[in-house]
Amino acid sequence: MSPPVRVAGPEDVAVIARLLTEFRDHQERDWPPEETIRAGVERLIGRDDTDYLLGGDPPMGFAQLRYRYGVWWDAEDCNLEDLFVRAGARGSGLGRALLEAVIERARARGCRRIELDTGEGNAPARALYRSLGFSSGLEQPGQLGIYMRRLIPENLPPGA
């Protein structure tokens, strides 16, 4: 059985901010401070161009999605800005459940592609993304991040 994933609402700001702070710490960063992260979540969570997905009960992971219109695709793009699973929940299928929910959310919204970037050294994340249809261009050693994308064929116009 797949872990539960739901769209977060304004009542989830504190949970999302805490998970984002843990993600920041996981990346061995100390900025921005948690109060700045929380203010950012409060600013974004009610907007039409942003979704937060929470995975697990209680939440043990999240995905942050941003949408923007792309002229070349004549549709919105979905940018998977962040996906994070707490250490204790890794390997449980939660990351896959979150990513599958991201794909479904983008598909339902009419997006024609999902874009993301991930760290060069994050082989488990890259493997997960590839297993669900994401691909990348040329990956070069020393690159700080790897850009990946996934098209949503059923939302593409004929001949695209």
C-alpha cells in the first residue's frame, strides 16, 4: 500500500516550514532561517501558481510545485522545486508516492512537462526520477545540479 499524499492547505504552514528547514539542514546549509522559510510558505501557499504536497500520516515528506505558462508549449510547465523525505521514512516508498502525486497533479492541471534539478551526487533521487520517466541532458562531472524533465504525453498537442 502506497503512503498517503495530500495537497497541503494554509493550516499546514508550520509542518511545511519544519520539513523545509530539515531539508535545508540535510543539505548542510544554515540559511535561510526557519522564520524566513515559514514566511515564504505563508506567502506562497495560497497562490494559484504553487502547490505543496504532504506525504505520510503524520507528514514525513513534501513536494513543492511551482507553475508557469510556457509559450513554446502553449501550456503551463510544472517545476518540482523541492522534494524531501525525512531520513526515517526513506526507503518506505514515500518519495515515489510523492513523485507520482506530482505527476498526477501536473497532468490534471494540463501541464505538458515537469522540470526539476537535482544534485549530481544524489544518485538515489536521480534513479527515482528516471524510474518515473524523467530524463536529463548531458551530465558533466563537476556540475552543481542536473536538470531533468518529463513530458506528459497525453497533454501534448498532436505532432509535438
